[in-house]
Amino acid sequence: MFAYNQLLSFFKKPVQGKTSFGLEIFVAVLVKFLLLWGLWWLFFAGHKQPVDGVIIADKLFGEHHPALTSTPNKGH
């Protein structure tokens, strides 16, 4: 019962125009989470690009390195 009363006192209106620090912290954290979600959505939630090892190697090393090279076996 004590926890319930504490929770209710958290949301009570402030007296004489003063704001509750708990309410200010709650609003600040809520705004920060909304901003973080917006940044994530803007930069990371778009279309997913497939990752190809050959393309990544070309970007990192600047030349094409095929994973396997094979030559047909003639005459055996």
C-alpha cells in the first residue's frame, strides 16, 4: 500500500506553481527516448542492404579477390 501511495504522490499537481522534480525528470527522460528513437529511425531503420563479402573486400582493400578460382581439368 505504501508503494501505491508513493506512486500517486508522484503524479500529484505541484503546490503554488512549483513543479515536481520527479515530473521534470520523467518528461526529460521521455523526450530523450523520443529523440533517440527518432535518430535510430532516421539512420538505421531504412531499407536493409545485403552484405556481400566480395563487395566489402573491394571497398576495404581496393581490389577484387575472388574467394575460389577454378580451372577446368583437361585431359585426365
